[in-house]
Amino acid sequence: MPDFRNSSPTVMLVCASLILTLALGIRHGFGLFLQPMSMDNGWGREVFGFAVALQNLLWGITQPFTGMLADRFGARRVLFAGGLLYALGLVLMANSTTALGLTLAIGIFVGIGMSCTTFNIVFGALGRAYSAEKRSVVLGIASAAGSFGQFALLPLALVLITGLGWYSALIALSLLVAVVMPASFGVADKGYHGTLAAGVSLKEALAEAFRHRGFWLLGVGYFACGFQVVFIGTHFPAFLMDQGLSARDGTICLSLIGLFNIFGSYLAGQLGSRFSKTYLLSGLYAARGVAIALLLAFPLTPMSAYLFAAAMGFLWLGTVPLTNGVVAGIFGVKHLAMLSGFVFFFHQLGSFFGGWLGGYLFDRTGSYQLVWLIAIGLSVISVVVNLPIDERPVARKPVPA
């Protein structure tokens, strides 16, 4: 195996992008397993929805701590452990026959695995490897790679489910995500362990962030993002089939989300290097609310579903490089993975409610209508809270010579 101990920032970007492609791409296809697994095991949709919701909640709860480890000791070890947990979680998911088993597999193993292999860990490493001038663009490229995974791996998941059944499909995907482990050796981020890295201490960084109003406002906006993307990613295929469309239409929609997300994430990174990131976030959330309102306002057809998916895909993960860029710009990069992890917890709290509430309200009302309306309301809130955030770096006392 090549020696990646001193790999260049370019090699880091390639390996980190591959990791995001696999981790996010495979997760994006979980909605395709909802109906076949629920039917074969006799579950209501709330069972699968709760497991996905718990996954997102644990992903968020553990993110500050996995980020803290990555900041302190480097991202490589955290990424390797995450790849192992993710692969084991998919194997356990395939063998789940009870609601508890599914919850343990998707919720705990995959949830913690995602915490170790996705945005905050990867962005913390890349943020330290690249200068502030290049950072927003690089984060946009990495986000686009995750989007490519959502586009490319979703059809693969459908082919595997159709040709082999959902059990064998999950086993095959577990082998694929195991590639994260060797890829982690290319992310040669050493954190600040054993270095003379300048900046505030861990305790000071937390106190500084918790006192900053913008830190909490970013979290409130991120809550809406999590709610919307997980509700749509988990329940949209089932929503379409309830309205008379086919499973193929649902797969095409999720693929379109992934495809247009590539361009949206990259563009968000580019625009974030030129314009106010918080204003861009407000505009993005406003556009999401308009897209959902239009979906509900017009009759649902395959074409209208495709147009909605393309629009939402363009707006899907553009929040990620912008939000992480705001955190890095205000607080610096030394504790970036940890501080972004705290903000990301709000995203995952929203994800929990998006995944669980979608199934809960559907089982009780027979419709997703109320959940769609909640998603629109959250867009309005996010537009308002992002506008007043001050993006200037925090003022710090100079370090004595």
C-alpha cells in the first residue's frame, strides 16, 4: 500500500471526496428499502422511519465528540473506525427481523458510522489543509462528490434490490462502503496533537462559540435543513407511490436530487467565496419553501415530481459548505470539526423529526400533507434567522510574544 502519511492536499481531497461519495451515496438509497423491508417483516412505516430518525439523531449527538477526536488526533483514525461501523451496520440491517434489530443496525451502527465518515470530519481535515481563500471552493467540491454518490449509487441500489432482493443488496452495499477504510489512509490530517498550533484551547473555543449569537442561529437554520432532506429522502418515494406513481419514478427523483446536488453544492462553494454566506443560506432556504409549495399547489405527475426533485437537488446540500464556511470564518479552523459538529447536531435533530414524524403522521392520518406544511414553515424560520448573523471573525486578545 502506498505511504500516505504525508499525502498532499490534492490526494486528501480525492480520498475525502471518495469517502463522502460512498457514505452519503449509500445512505441516500435507504428510502428504497422502506417498502420492501416493511412489507416482508410486517412493519408499519413508523418502524423504519424511527430507525432512520434515530440514526440521524445519534449521528448528530456524537458528531461533536467524533469531531473533537478528529481535531485532536487527526481524521484518519476516525474515518477508518466509521467505515468499519457503517459496514457492520448494513450487515446487521440485512439480518434484522424485529423493530429493535433494525433500530440497532440503522440507528446505532450506521448512525455512529455516519458521524465518523461525513461532512464535519472530512471538512475539518480539508479546512486545515487549504487556505482561507480556497476553503469555500474546496468544501464545495467535496460536497459535490457526496452529491455524485447520491446520483450514482442510487440506481445501483435499485438494480441490486430488483435483481438480488433487498437482503443481498444490503450485503453488497456493506462491501462497497468498506472501501472507506483503505481510503481513510489518504486523509493524512494530523489534527493539532503534538503540534504548536496557534489558537484558543478547547475550553475557550466552546465558551467563545456558545457566547456567539450567530452560532445558535446557524443551528436553528440547520434544523430545517435536516428536517427537509431526511423527510424527502426517506418518504418521498413512498409518497409518490401513494399518489399512483411507480417505484421507478421514486428512484428517478432521488437520482435527480443527487445529480442536481452536484451542481448546487459546487455553485454554493463558489458563491460562498464571493458573497455573504449567510445571505446565500437565507436565499437557499427561501427557494426550498417555494419549491415545496409549488409541489403541493399543482397536480402530481411524473414530470412535476421530476421538476421538484431537480429543484430540491440543486438546493440540497448547498447549505453544508456555506454553514461550515461561516463557522470556519468566525472561529477559525483549529476546532472546526468539533464546532461544526455542535451546529450539525441541530441539523440531525431536525433529521430525527423529519424521518420519524413523516412515518408517525402518515400512520395516523394516511397522508403526508401536514409534514409538507411543517417543512414550508421551517423554511420561513430559516430565512429569518440567517440574515442577522455576523460573519466577521471573533475578536481575540493577541498572544504575547
